[in-house]
Amino acid sequence: MIILIPSLPGVCAVLAAVLHAAFALSVLAIAVGLAIPGILSPVTGALLHELSSIPVIANSARLIGIKERASREGC
């Protein structure tokens, strides 16, 4: 269990990492669930895996831009 205390430095980064991991794993779990019965082909599954990285990268880039504001205001 992760306890988040907004006044500590780096808490926003940890929260973002946990959310990114949860999003990516949920997309992959859905893809695996669709691939097992043959609904999703292996190529489509690979593309879905790569496309699920785009929102994670975009949100990480956004967090870099707001790093200074978050350190003053909290998460």
C-alpha cells in the first residue's frame, strides 16, 4: 500500500508512475483477454501495446512542464 503525503517532494512523480503503470497494465490485460479467444490478432495486440505507451509518454511530458508549480502547490 502506498501512502501519499502531498507535502513531500516527489510524491506527484510517484503518483504519476503508479497511474501510468495501472493504465498500461489495464490496456494490456484487455488486449490479452481479447487475444486468448482469437478476437485480437498478435499484430493488433502488438500495435495496441505500442499505442498504449503514447498517453503515458504525453502525460509524463506534461508533468515535466508543471514540475515547478507542483512543488509550490502540492499535487
